[in-house]
Amino acid sequence: MGATVGPQARREYLARMRERYEGAKAKAAKSRLLDEVCEVTGYHRQAVIRLLRRPDTARRRRRGRAVRYGPTVIGALRRIWEAAGSPWSVRLKALLPIWLPWAIRHWPLADDVAAKLRTMSPRQMDRALRSFKKDLRKRQYGRTKPGTLLKHHIPLKTDRWDVQVPGFTEIDLVAHSGDRADGEFIHSLNLTDIHTTWVETRAVMGKSQHHVQEALEHMRQQLPFRLQGIDSDNGSEFINYHLHGYCTKHDLQFTRGRPYKKDDNAHIEQKNWTHVRKLLGYVRYDSEAALTAINALFEDVRLLQNVFLPSVKLIEKRRVGSRLQRRYDQPRTPLERVEASAAAAAPEQLRALRHLRARLNPFELAQRIDRQLTEVYRLANHRVSPAAPTKNPRVDAARPVDAANASTRSLETTERFPQPPRASSSSQSSVTEILARRCASR
């Protein structure tokens, strides 16, 4: 009989029987009531006694720890997280001391909210931001053509980097060709320092040896330390007499990875995604106006990434059973790593960067990057680019950027660039017609 009674009916029944149980005076009457309740509900007799003696409360108080970080704290954390480019929770915890004073000026944050943000752990940040995170689908298309010259003069480097001073770097080109590789289009030359994680990026038209060398010279002048070596892939834009002579002239160590082994250049492959693809996506840029706008964008991205965003470095990884355990150092900004190596740094450039860090508002810098991205995307060649989404609030050039809300949307990469390229039906049909005509002519 107990199996036919639902939870709501059982609660109502127990409430009624509790009144009768409290009103019964004789022990025999209470015993008969207990027998009846046990038969109806299927409960043990001692459980029924506890239920009938307990006061009738609507619901028990929820056990566990009280909620400490409410919607106000989580909302402030989300705004900082989005303005900083959605970093990993350990990096987010490390950047809060730099960003929080500017956040208090930028938004009306109460003192208790700021105090809770300072005490929040990285794991708690992960839990608080879990509902806001989205998976990113990443597809990259390589345009590297192997170079055949001078390979026997440029040594291979396949071992793990073990440098304790800045200046030894990895370099690579990122193509912005859309879904076609014909004609001239813009490439991003990316350079990352192994010891400090400092990144420099410069856009060039095409991938000629002369343009690549000019861009490398510009980045060498921008670095806050002396460039001592470069490590590249086997593309013809790097494996040539121009770059080899340039390295010899400036006493730079020049090494290369193995062909078709991207893991040999793992550091720069990671920066290609975080510093280039997340911003510019997969559309095609092939105009001088786009080249100028992209280089202006990279100047601001350089400051945001190197001065205000901490990074972590892998110290050790070891296999324990079937799992691989990785151990990282404390998150620090590339500028802080350069300051720790002050003996090898350029004093004037280091002093200028410290001055910028003291007076530059990272939220305003993120908003400026957001506006520049809108202008850069407007200059893309969309006729030979992957199809843009129907509604894109991040890069819609027809809609002006709201300065008050730009920081809540800044660097949100899931909407910043269009979807990866897919072949259109019209291009497929045209190829089919051409093949049919060729077969008929034969």
C-alpha cells in the first residue's frame, strides 16, 4: 500500500496524523496510530515516531557552507575576465593586483567586493565563471612552403630550451589568406622570447625575404633586451641567404626545427593562436589600409599582453601511471620577467615600459583594441574569406562600439572572428562544369 502513495500525499498524510498523534492521550491510541502510519507509508516504526514528534516545518534548512561570492562579486570578476581576454584562472588570479585598482576607478566597485575578489582562489574563479565559458573550435591552415637553400648551414634544434637569459626566440609567419592562397595577402610575423615569454608581432604584405627581414629588424629594435637568437621552421621565408646574412651580421644564433614537426616550435605555435588567430581569425586581408590598421592594432596588443597579462611557464612534467602531471612556475607578466633579468635588459626601454604600466589604464586599452578590431575587420576582403556570421556584435562595422559596455565584450574570441572556411556550393558547381567541359573536349 505504501508504494501507491506519492511524496506530496505522504507529507499531507503525516501532517494530519501528527495532529491526531499529539491529541491522543492514551498510550494504546498512539500505538494504533503508529501501526496505521507504518502500514500506509511503509516506514520503520522508529522513523514514524521521529516524524510525528518533529515540528511541522515546510523545509529543512540547507546544510553546507554559506554562499560567499554573490552575483555582484561574480559580475565584477566576469567583467575583468572578459576585458583581459578570458585568461586561465591561475593567470586571472595573478593579474588582479594590477587590474583591480583600475577596475575600482572604471566601475563603482564597493570595498567589500574588491576585498572578496582579492581573496578568491583560482579554483573558485573556475566555478564562478563556468557558465560563461564556451568551447572554441579552432582550425588553422598552414601556408608554409619548405625552403631548400642553406639547410646544411642552419643547424636543427630539437632539444628542450634551457636558457636563463632573455634574447633566444622562436619566430613564425601566420597567413591571413581567407579560403584562397592566390595573390598577395598579409602575413603576421610572430616572435616570442623563451625566457621571458615576451611577444612581438608585425604584419607584412606577402612573405618575401626582404619584408620578413625588415619586420624582424623592427621587432629587434622594439625588444627591451638584446636579441641573441632565432629558431624558425623550414619555410622559404626564413631559410634564405637574406636572413642568414642578417643573423651573421648581427651575431644572432640561427636554428631551425625539423620539417613537418610543429612540436619543435611549440612556443611560437601557441602564441600564433593567442596573439594572432584569436584576434584576426581566418578572413583575408590584402590591402595596404588593412596592413596599416593591423600594425597599429599589434602595437596596442603588444602592451596589453606583455605589460598587463601574466603568463605561466612549464617547469616540469612527469608521467604518473597513465596520467601526465605538469608543474608550472608562478604567473608573472613578461615585463616582470624582464625586470627579474634587469642585467640583460635595455635600461631606457625598460624605464619607458614601467612608466607606461603606471599610467596606462588596461580597461581603456582593451576598449581601444576592441574598436581597432572592428575597423580591421571592416577592411578585410570578405569576397574571398570564410562566410561571416549573420549577427556578430564584436565585429559589426555598421554598429558603433558603446564605450560604456565595450569592456564587458572585449576580447571575447567566440564572437570576434567568423567561422572557419567552408567551400561554397557555387565554387563547387563551377569546378564541376569545368571538369565536364574538359572531359567532353577529350
